[in-house]
Amino acid sequence: MPEQNSKSKNKIKQGYIGALVALAIGVVFYLMTKHIILLPLCALAGFFLYDRPLYLKCKEEQKAKEEEQKALEQQAIAEQFIKEQKKAASKMRSTQKKNRGKKSALYENIYTVAGYVLATQTDLEPYIKKAEDVIRYFKASKEDRAIAVEAFNRALDPNFDVETYVYNYLMNIGKNREYISYVLTYAFIISSKDDLINDDSRQRLYDIGKSLGSSKAALNRLFKTGCAEAKFAQVYEDYHKSTEANGFSQENTSQSQSSQDSTNQKTNENTNNQNSRSSSSQRAFENSQGRTAEALEILGLDSSCTYDDVRRAHKKLMLKYHPDRLASQGLPEDMVAIFTEKAKAVQVAFDYLKKIYSDYA
């Protein structure tokens, strides 16, 4: 009703001022000539030459104003809609960032992807062992381990709805390059034997990786390096564990021999065994074919690079993944842990390449 009243108030009315003025002029001519026909002719002339054009002009102007007002209202509605969309998107990004910081969500996604990739395999025993090794490496709590196991078993089911999972993942986690790279890396490790993944599992990992937001280049790099970053990071862990054990052994041997001889002997034996295993693991790591290419790949280099290129790439990446820098960006603790894994891999790759280049110096 208010709009109708407003329209009725603003409605342009036909005026007759021109006709009346012309009629008055016609009266004068009539008195002078006594031709009565001049009265209607003058009135019509005034109407069509002045009143009607003025009416049409005012009507067009009113129409233009109404259209302009309507356009402004639509623009205001559109701007409000965009503002609300941005607000909702910002809120979603904040929620997604929070979700990416949850270890339970990370493990659930890794094991869901791994389970889906392995769903067509008949013999799951070696893969289950790999899955156990990975969750042990993560030092997951009992609760997080239970979440991972449940996710793995759920995704192994032939009736698993992968489309719903992908939709929920994108809504709750979002497209984050580092996060999905971490998920796919450990899903690859669980789904492979001797760093190799069979064609069917490879295709399933590729398909779900693309759906979850990974790029084709990132997936090709994953298959090319065979999760080199994760393997280099694990070598870093093994090395530092053996170093800590060795330091502990030396501290114990400095205590009194009379009360500690037997204990120290056992400790040293255990340490030597552990160091021996670590050393053999290190040698196997260093002697593996393609390890140099993997190390270069981690640093973003190729075989044509110089040692100066290696040093510069190492410095750049270590600055990029420095914990203080990451913390200053407001990243959650668990995302910082993901980047710390990358820093470990970068350091081991650099140490390995430094040795290679020194051998040829």
C-alpha cells in the first residue's frame, strides 16, 4: 500500500496551460476576425505544441528516475549480499583453519584417504602394518588412534560414499596446499610397498587427491619422489634419537663403576645395537638409487644446480619453515608441526647433498 500511494502521488498529470494560453490568443483573433474556428484551432495548437510534449518529457524523466532508483536499490541489495557472503566466507575460513589445526582431523583424513585407496586390495596385511607404523611415528594418543582406525575401516567399505567425504572435507578443511600434500604423502606411504604403489591404488589416490584440491603437478611430484620429504624427515628423527641415546649412554658411564658397571654395560650394548641399526639404516638410505634426485627435488632443484644453488635453496627453505616465523603468522600448533616435518626433510636433504658435493670437490 505505501508503494502504491507513493506512485499515485508521483504520477505525472497531463497539463493544459499551453491550450488555455492559446485559447486566450484565439479569443483575441476571434474578436478581430469574427472567425470562431480560430478558438479550437488555437487551443489544439497550444495543447500539441506545448502541453503534450511537456507531459511526455516529464513522464520520461520520471521513468528514468524510477529506473535509476530501482538500479540503486538492486545495487544496495547486491552489495549487502556480497558483504554477507564475504562475512560467511571469512567465518568459514576461520573454522577451516581451526579444523586444520586438529590432530584428530588430520589423522582421520590421512586414514580415510588411505583406506579408500586400498579398498580394492585383497591382501591388506602389509598395508595395515604400514598404517600402524605411521600412527606410531605420529605418537598419536589412544583417542586419535581410535579415530584413525575407524576412518581407515570405514573407507575400506565398498559402499563408502567418497563424494560425500570430499564435500565434507572441502567444507570443513578447505583447499590448503600444504595440508592436502601432508595427507596425500602419508596416505601414499601407507598404500605403498617398498616405495611402490600399484596402478589401481595409484589411480584412486590421484582421483581423490584431485577432488580434495591437490594440483596435477603436486600429485605427479608425489608419485615421482615417492614421498621423499616424509622419508628424509624420518631419517632426521632416527638420527637424532640415536644421538640422544648415545649422549645418555656417555652420561651414565661417568657415574661410579662399582654400582653401575652392570647397568652401563647393558645400556651400552643397547645403545650400540641402536646405533648399529641407525647406521645401517643411514647407509641404506644413502646408497639408495635416486636419493640424490629426491634430495634435489625437496630443495626445488635439478641435477644442473651448483653447490651454491643448494646452499641458497636450503637457507631460503629453512627461513620459510622456521617455527618462530610460522608462529608469527598465527598458524595453529599442528600446522606448525607439518611445516616442521618439511624443515627436517630439507635439513637431511641438504646434509646429504653437502656430502655428495664434497665427495666430488
